Amino acid sequence: KYSREQLIEIVSGQMPEKRWKHTLGVMQTAVELAEKYGADPVKADLAAILHDVAKYWPVEQMKAVIEESSESNKELLQHDKQLWHSEAGFIVARKDYGVEDDEVLNAIRWHTSGRENMSLLDKVVCLADYIEPGRDFPGVNKIRELAQHSLEEALVAGFDSTISLLLTQRKVIYPLTVLSRNYLVQQLK
Ligand code: DGI
Ligand code: FE
Ligand code: FE
Ligand code: FE
């Protein structure tokens, strides 16, 4: 079992400076959102530290970790490589870094696609990933504004921006991304 400081060392050593700055931003924003919306800030911080741990691994390493795990979703390997790092991160967080808390593990696992019926911590980490201070994409300020009054409204806007971008790039949309977005829209009705 590693201390928070040791995990920070381990994670920051696996990514370029710029991605580590993003992670620091997600840590800060996830803690703020947790405090605002009643999630556990300590869990939000831990999930944020680890959420992109596998982002800069070689593709073959992500693939191997997903293939070797007994509880991973292998179907993910038929989809865009961009979706692999959250699953790989979820697996190594438990196996190599000693994270045992399922809420934290799930927040790491679902931070890219979301899932139907996301937990409060899932929402906090996924939204923090969209709006941390270093993020700059069309519409990010609108999402930051929405985040001040509703996690769900802000997340829908986040997923909508992801899906729109994927459409303009003619990318395959992972079905769970759409299901997550639809579930939130239903929740808001
Ligand atoms: O890891 P980050 O860059 O901080 O953010 P993230 O984990 O949300 O990953 C974003 C990337 O994932 C971005 O390049 C778009 C891609 N992505 C998210 N949902 C889908 C997707 N790509 C495809 N093809 N389909 C999806 O549904
Ligand atoms: Fe990510
Ligand atoms: Fe998000
Ligand atoms: Fe991220």
C-alpha cells in the first residue's frame, strides 16, 4: 500500500509534464466539486491522481493489461484506443497500487465514457476531467458555469461536446458514451 505522496511520484513519472499538470488540475477541481456536491473529497483526490495513469503507456502495454485481467471489459479492445487508458488505469490501481475502494476504482474506470447510473464520485471525477483549469476547448466555460449549479447539467454538456467532436471527426462513438449521456438526460427530466 502506497502513501498519497508515493502515488503522486509513481503517477507523475509515467506521463509528460503537461499531462501531470492536467492531473493536478483534475485533483483540485475534483476536490472542489466533491465538497460542493457532498462526495468524499479524499476519494475524489485519490481517483483524480490515478485517473490518467495509463494515458501515456504504449498501446501494447494497455492492451496486455486489459487482456490479462479477469474482470476487464475485453470488448473495449474493439473500440478506439483512446478508451483503453481508463480501463487499464482501473486494473493497475487495484493490482499494482493497492487501491481497494470500489468507489475510487469505479471513478477511474468510468471517467472517459461514463456509465449508466453514474455514482456521485463517478460524476465528480468525470466532470473535473472536463473542466479543470488547464482545459481549453470550445464550450468549456459554459460547462464550468453549469457546474456551479448542477453536476448533471454540466456532465450532459460535457458528453454532448465529446459526442459532437467525435461526429465531426467521423469517429466511432462508443455506445456506453451515448448511454451515459442519455441516462443523465432522463435523470434531468
Ligand atoms: O484522458 P483525458 O484526455 O483527460 O480525457 P478522457 O479520459 O475523457 O479521454 C478523452 C478522449 O477519449 C478524447 O480523445 C475523446 C475520446 N473518447 C471519449 N469518448 C469516446 C472517445 N472516443 C471514441 N472513439 N468514442 C467515444 O465514445
Ligand atoms: Fe482520461
Ligand atoms: Fe466528464
Ligand atoms: Fe484526464
